Amino acid sequence: MVTKLNGVLDRFFKLSENKTNVRTEFVAGLTTFMTMAYIIIVNPLILSAAGMDRGAVFTATIVSTIIATLCMAFLANYPFALAPGMGLNAYFAFVVVGSMGKSFEFALTAVLLEGVIFIVLSLFKVREAIFDSIPAALKKAVSVGIGLFIALIGAVNGGLVKHGNPDVIIQAGDFTSKEAIVTFIGLIVIGILLIFKIKGALLWGILVATIAAFPLGVASLPQAVASLPPSLAPTFMKFEWTQIFTWEMLMVLFSFLFVDIFDTIGTLTGVASKTDMFDKDGKLPRVKQALLSDAIGTVAGACLGTSTVTTFVESSAGVAEGGRTGLTSVFTSLFFALALFFAPIFGIVPAQATAPALIMVGLFMISPIKDIDFSDYAKSIPAFLTIIVMPFCYSIAEGIAVGMIAWVILHVLTGKYKQVSITMYILSILFILRYIFL
């Protein structure tokens, strides 16, 4: 029976063709889940600041994650997981609802409209055209930039880096703190296992660091083992249609569109750059289906009651463990489904235990830097700007925008304008207009 099932999975997900197997995909799916499970706790906390019911958002977060990730598995057959995006949820809660004074229903309506627009753009290959128009050097730079970005997130989560005083932008954390010790334990375990080429290094590092967190007081046992999922009623289909033709809605919608489209494209590019997923022309096959998956997830998330769903950069952790097909995404979805009923258990993994995995993924993702021709300054300067803007500005989307603008300007002013695609010209103009007027 098991052999027959493995054969079915092999044929459907093309495991042998992608040089992987069920066990590898399982470990990759579990690793991806472990590195992004924090969203189960963090997203409800952030959106509750917008007046949304925390329990309902908890359920909406997980269900929308499952829907979008399964779409990625079955439509695109890629090992990418999707969930309500960080940054986008903060914009939702603290800018749209907080600063602008809009209701969370207004913000959910903007998310729904964004998702519908994305579905249309994906079906007509507009987003695919944007993806394919990015030069190879910038695609490599995006991978490197995301690597530094995710390593910084890991370092902050692990207590190794903290926000500095007014005279110092960032500075070292307390390396002797309990939180930092947990992070160092995870880093050492992962490092040793990687050196000995032991599969599941990232996952074992997370587990060992979590165990070490208990005696150090960084983690504690849950009061309950299992619980029923909270009701979606407080957030389900809560839309506000009276302001959809207002200037405020247009601005909010554009902001959501801008950040999501380039965060998703950047993440897909960066994670795929770490494997042989690109074809000989430097394009990602089935990118239309991949982009459509997060658009469907966004629509589902808005209906359920959460902010924009996007491809998670933490998917790179599963890819680093050997995940190559949609079966990885299926396993990730299954673990999120379990989390619906065993939230107290999954919630015990502290951020300090997943931080080492994120830092190591940063190491894996910077390797494409060796393929960038730094002697060709028309390419290397935009690539370098892309790389540094992402972690320095704490935004994947801003890194892509700055890199594209620099690419077009330098190629035009040095007489290489024929090497720039029409799409790159259009995007650069839109980016410039956005910086001027928004």
C-alpha cells in the first residue's frame, strides 16, 4: 500500500524527475512549516491592533495559508508556502486602520479587490511578463538580498542584533542572554549537521534549540494540548462597499498591489535561484500558476478575515532541505491543518529556536552572488543596490524598485538603452512616480 502511494505521488508530483523522494519532501515541508509557524501567533497579534478578533484571525490565518499553499502545490508543483505576509499585515493594522482611521472592514475590502485584480493580471500573464522582464543579474541579486534580509530577521529574532540608540542604527544584542544562548545552540547544531551532510539539519537545529529553551526559561509548556479552532464569524466576509470608489481606497489598493506583487516576485526569484528551477532562458516555468496561487490565497484570506496572502521567503528553508516539488507544499499544509487543533503545542517553539534556521538560510541564499559579473558596472551597480537596499530598508519590494530604476538609468545614460525591455522602462517610470506622489 505504501509503495503504491509512493508511486502515485512520484508520478503526480514528478519526484524522480526532480531528483527527490517522499521522505525528502516530508522533511522539507516540516522544515518550512517550522520556520514560518510564527505567523500563526504574530498575525493575530498584529491584526488585533486593528480591532479584529484574535481568535478569528488565528483561524483565518491558518485556513488561508492551507488554501493558498495547496494551490501552489497542485497548480504550480512548486515547494513554496504562502501565508498572510509580514509587513503587509502591519500596513493593514497600523497605517490603514491606525493612521488613516479606517475600519478593518475597509482594509479587508482593499485586500479583496487586490486579490481579484491579481487574479486577472495573472490570467492575462501580466505578472508573468513582469517576472520574465527582470534581467538575470537582478534575479541573482534578489536572491542575495533576500538572503541578507532573512539572516537579519533571524539575528533580530534570536537576540543577536537589536535596534540601536540614536547614534547607532543597529548594534549587537546581549550574547550572554538566555535568548541568544538558545540561538547559538541552534546555530552550532545546524552547523555541525551541515558539515557532516546530515539531512534535516535545519529541522533538527530547531528542535534541539526548542528543547534547550525550556530549562533556560525561554519556552514553557502549554496549559492544554489540543483545542477546537476559534470561530471565523467575527471576521468572515466583513467588507465595506460604501468607499470602494474613494481616493483613499485607490491609494490603499495601490500600496497593497505594489508591495505584494514585488514581494512575491522577489521571493519566487530568490528562492528559485537556489535551485535549478529556472530554464535555459532564465525563466521560471509555471510562474503564471505560482502567481495565481497567491492571488487566490489573497481573495480567500480577505473573505476569511486576514491581510494579504503572499509567498513566504521562509520557503527557502524547505528548499534548502531538498524540497523540489509541490509535495513539499502539501506536507506544509498538513502541518498547518494540525496546528488548527494543536495550537498550544505548536506555539511553544520560540522565535529564538527558528532564528538559527533563518540565519543559515541566509547563507544558502547568498551563493548566487558568485554568478554576478561585478566587472560590468552597468549590471553590478544595480545588482549591488538591490542587495543592500533589501536588508537596509527592511523591504524586498524596495530593493527591487531601486535596482530596476538604477538598471534603466545607467543603461540609458551609457548608450545601452536597447538592452532594456519595454516592461523594465514602464516599471521604472511607475516606481519613480510612486516615490514622487506617494
